[in-house]
Amino acid sequence: MKTSIAALFATALVSLTISAHRVSQEPLLRPGTDGTSWTRFGLFNPAAIKKDGKTILLFRAQDAKHTSYIGYAESSDGVHFTVRRQPVLSPEAPYEKGGGIEDPRLIEIGGAYYLTYTGYDLHAAQLCLATSADLEHWQRLGVILPAYKGTWNEQWTKSGAIVPEKILGKWWMYYLGTKKDSDGKARDYMGLASSSDLLHWSDATAKPVLDRRPSAFDARVMEPGPPPFLTGAGILLLYNGADESLVYRPGWVLFDRNDPRRVLARSNEPFIQPALGWEKVGNVPNVIFLEGAIPDRDTTSTDRFSLFGYYGAADKFIGGMKIQVSLGNQ
């Protein structure tokens, strides 16, 4: 499936086309892998990165009590993974105890790894940060965007996708927050925060950076996926949309490289949909939730590149997809 849209830039008319196909008709990873009890209920929603020639996944797992952990898996070919028997992050901080540690996003900056994740204490989900030098030993830096605060957010915070380079002298991060609409329903919107040091974050806008589109595939949820990619056309962010029936499918949005608040183009349709049995039936039905993506080349210097994407399926399994991105002048 593919989507395409033309956007007017300062110098040229640029078309952006994204298509995707699964690399396997079966999950790449399943719950209870290698007898790990802490993954018994679900093994899903992975962040992804390359290290020493291997693909590393940091994934969310749930035990029989539905408590969440962050696990570690590695692969030489990006398809066949070995899961460490112990999680690399378990609920320890007060803001994690009870519910656990959820839905990581992972990026390397200046030789250090930054992991944004959701801490859930059964009362509030809040966006948190940890750092590491080796992807295995992590230092918690606490809650970076508290729940029930902010310029527009009224409830929880989640899903921090950090732009890999400074823009306008700042770091930028797209995230999810929740607010009530005029019809009284709470919906999940995409926000934008900024920071001078990657540690202290605050809202960069007075409202969400994406407008809601009633009846669209993202009418209910607009949640950042993997950390954005810098391209010649702009900041490319793959994100997860859900409609009012809570069917989750990924789309994309292109932001201005000189102003991360400004939308240049946005997909009208998702580029892949839940279709296989293990994507449609699980702990949460009808979910493809893209959270990790690794490029095959420098995305800033070419008009065509591919990504190896890793996604959670039905909040239970991990699947893989090849994503083709094409940028071209018209």
C-alpha cells in the first residue's frame, strides 16, 4: 500500500511517496520467547537501532500480571532475534511501580543513547527519559513531561520521538498528549517540546502540532512512531494513527527543517493496515504500531531510501516491514 502527496516548498514542488511490505507473514518475536516469564502476556512495541553491525531491539513486554518491562533482543540479519533472558529495565522508580515501563523510543546522540519511555504507576502515564552508554545499563533521568500539565495537554503524556539534530539552537521532541474536544471526548494529539540540554523539556507550542481530521485514519489518535528522519525535503516523522474504532495504522507527516512546528505535508491514508491474523487478534485487536525504524543509508543525501521498520501487532507480537521512501521534484 502506498500514499503520496505533493507539497509546495520554497524552491520546488516535491512529491513524497511511502510504501511498505511485510518481511514475514509470521511474527518476528512472540510472547514467552525462550521461556522468559516476564514476556508471557505480550512482547511488542520495539525501538530499534544498529550497534556494532547488529540490529538491537528494545521492546515492551508484559508478564502474567500485565506489568511492563523493557527487554533486549539482537540480530545479525534484522529478522532472526535472540532475546536476553532478563529485562534491561524493570519497574523501580515510584512513577513506574504498579504498571511498569512502556513503549520505548531510542536514539543515539553524541555517542550516548537516549531512551524515552512511558512510566505507568496505575494512576498516570508519564513521559520519562533514561540514558546509556551500551544499551544495557541505564540511568533514569525521571519524568520529563508530567501528566496533567502543559500548555494544552489535560491528561497523560507518552511517546517521545526526538529529532536527531539541533534546530534553531534547540533539541525538539514530538510526543503524545490528551485533551478533550468540543464534543466532550478525550482524544490523543501530537505535541512538540523543546530543550536546550536533552534533559529538561517544555512545550514549544500552545496547541498540538497536528490538527484533527474527523473520519480520517488518525481521527482518534496521532502518536509519534520512531524518532524522525532528517531528509532533503524536511523532517520526516512516521506516526501511528487510530480512528474512532481504535484501529491503529501508521502514516507520515513532513515538518519544515527550519521550523519543526510547521507542517509541510501529511499522508491522507496509512501506508499499511492490519491484515494478518496476529495483527487483528491479540491483546488489543487491529493494531499495527510502528515504533522502531532503521535506515539503509544517510537519509539527508538521497531522494530514495528504505527503512527496516519494527512494529507491535495487536499489543502481543513483533512484526517487521520494509518501508520505501521516495522524494522527487515534479
